[in-house]
Amino acid sequence: QVQLVESGGGLVQPGGSLRLSCAVSGRDARAYTLGWYRQAPGNQRELVAVITFDGSTNYADSVKGRFTISRDNAKDTLYLQMNSLKPEDTAVYYCSARLINIYWGQGTQVPVSS
């Protein structure tokens, strides 16, 4: 069992930056592939970025070059640095952990608006 708690969401203006954090706890947490997903109103949840236990990353095309996923295994924390934010990035952002099953955090809201 893995527990995930996101933080760092909030209102940001277009063009601005924000860093999300996700505290990861549980047995063998460092072995998990961690990720960020988002869900905008009326849309399905979609992948934003993932990072494996050894640091390999993968991004959605819509965020490549603007978002950076990272993990600090010493602190058991996952991060998402978001730059050049756009209104279409507005969503609830969820962190995830997957080994066999997938676990989810409670989500944090990121409205991008002037």
C-alpha cells in the first residue's frame, strides 16, 4: 500500500510557473513508477508525465519543454515543475504510483487564469 499527498496547487496567471509536490509513503515506495495526471472539467484524466525508479521520464506532447518531472528518493517526494503555464493547463492534478496496482493522491487544483 502506498499513500500519496499532493501540495503546491493554486491560482497562477498565464505564463507563470508553479511547482507541485507529492509526498510518497509506504513499503517499497522507491521501486514505484511515479507520475502526474490531470483532469480538466468535462474531460477524462490524462497523463502529464511519468518517471521510473531509475529516473527515466516520459511526457505528454502538450507539456514537453514546459513541464519537468523529478523525484527525490531520499525525501520520498515527487515533483512537477510547470513553466509557461497556459489556460488549457487548468485542471486537477493527481500524483500516482504504480508497481502492479496504481495508487492515487487526492488531487490539487491548478487554475490558470488572469
